[in-house]
Amino acid sequence: MAETVLVTGGAGYVGSHAAALLVERGYEVVVADDLSTGHRAAVPPAARFVRLDLADQEGLQGLFRAHRFDAIMHFAALSLVGESMKDPLRWIGDNTGNAVRLLRAAHEARVGRFVLSSTAALFDPAGDRPIDEQAPVEPQSPYGDSKFMVERILYWADRILGIRSACLRYFNAAGAHPVGHIGEDHRPETHLIPIVIEAALGKRKAVTVFGSDYATPDGTCVRDYVHVMDLADAHIAVLDPLRHRSVRYNLGTGSGHSVREVIRAVEEVGGRKVPVELGPRRPGDTATLVADPAAIRRELGWTPHYPGLRAIVETAWRWHEKHPEGYGPPKSPDSSRPAIRP
Ligand code: UDP
């Protein structure tokens, strides 16, 4: 019989791609999402959808009464790093509180496998070497620390309650489903690749390069862009080992690309020039952030199917070209509270 997976935040960017891949691989999928930042249209038609705020204890209990879950993938969280610097207590309170409520429900329902959408933002970004799982943890924002706190909660949930967990620390999630029916639609958009594509398509005047005097080969910041379908694949790859043990992995390709390289890749894929402006550094940015993904490769054989920047940009371009309005017109102000990663 097919396993049933609860995907919280399954209407968000990474969550919707994970839900789609789970459906494609034959899992039963239940998506729980409050739609504060996610999109109903991003949820696969074959998945069941429950509109739920994880702070709603009764709703959560009802969800676990209505379904028997074999595993949980937890994507729903407040995700904006910059906003977390203005309202730290909300970010920390919501992200840890929702995780605790979800874990309590999981424990009561005897669900023993839990996959956490975690982040590279929990590491000390100093230095330019690829970051492995042993790298020092030093979150630079309440957002990054809230994810680390959830990782610590999961440690105790494993040790005392026997809930096995996978903490997957993403580097820069990018790209879209190869079919082009789902993709990245953040409001407001802050991520580089969609912004560059929007500039190429004439939807923005230009892309501003945040700093061109970094100690990197071309002076612009270097990041490890990892395809969202590869992230989705990693979430599924950990489900089996989670029967026996908890794991934590850094998820990236191991290769970094500069802002200028991203712009060039978009120009090549789109066949048009991207208007560019040079601007000051963005506060909080670090020169280089690249994963060392050796552990998940060695232990689970996971490697990216979309290892190159070009493949990532091609799928993102397809989504943006097919969906110039993303998932549709702007949402009402009521529903625009930031809430879901990534
Ligand atoms: N960036 C930029 N212009 C933009 C958006 C981002 O130059 O309009 C840069 C940003 O400074 C960083 C990189 O692109 O070095 C990736 O930024 P993004 O916000 O996509 O991800 P982050 O690495 O901050 O998680």
C-alpha cells in the first residue's frame, strides 16, 4: 500500500515541488498550508489539501485524526531573513512553536519519521571553504537560529520519543519543475534568479547587483544554487534511512556561481540582454556560501540531477515565460503576511 506523507507548507516553493515529486513517485500526499504566502494552485491536484495554520491546535488534531501519516515533511515556516531581524520574537516563536505542536501531534499519532526543511543560514558564514555538517553553527539571524532551535528540538524528540528526523540544510534553492507548471512565486520576490529573469522579461527596469567589491573572482557574491527538484528528491531519499536513524545533511551542488555568472546564464538561456545596475552591498550578505554535499552523496548516493547553473536557469525561465503573473494576480493585503519558506 502507498505510504501517506503530510507536507506542511506544500503550497510554498520547495514544499510544492516536494509534493509534486511525492505524487509522481506514487505516495499519497496530504498538504497542510495556511496559504499566507503559498498558492493553492501550486498544490498537485492528486494531493489532498487542508487549509491549516499550525498554530491551530484543534485543527492539527483533526488533521491527525483524519489521516494516518507514515512520515511528515515540514516546510511551513516564516522564512524572510531580513524581516526576522525586525521581529525576532515572532520568527522564533512561530517557527519553534509550530514545530513543537506538529511534533506533539506526530508523537500522539505515532508518526516516527520527520523531515525538516532547514537552512544553510544556521552556519557561521565566515570563510570561503565549502561547508560540511561539522562546520561551526553560528546563525546570523533569528530566522537561521529558529531553524537551528527546531533541529535541537528534533534531537530530543529522537532521543526521548524515538521520532527519527532528517534536517536538510538547503543552500540556494532555485529552478522550477521541468514541466513548467509550478515554480517560484514569492511576494515580494527577493531571490536573485527570479529577479534576473523578470529583468530579462522586461517586468523590472533592471537587476541591482548588491556589491561588486567582494573578495571573489569577479567581485560579486558566490552562492551554491541547488535545483528545487533535487531538494525534493533528497527529501524522498531520506525517508528510508529514517526508519532506523536520524540524519542531517547539507544540500547543495558543491559548486558556487557569482551574481554575474547568474546574469550571464539568464542572458544565454533567454537570448536577450539583462539590464544591470551596480549597487551597494546588501547588509548581512557574505562573500561566498557553498555546500560540501559529500555526506549525503556518500551515505545515500544522492547527487543533483541538475548540477549546472544552466539547467537550473532553463527550468526557471520556462516557468516564468509560461506564467508571467506567477500563480495569479496579487493577493489581498489580508493574506500577504509572510509565513512560508522558502
Ligand atoms: N542579489 C543581488 N541582487 C538582487 C538579489 C540578490 O545582487 O536583486 C545577490 C545577493 O546579494 C546574494 C545572491 O544574489 O549574493 C543571492 O541572493 P538571494 O537573495 O537569492 O539568496 P541568499 O543567498 O541571500 O539566500
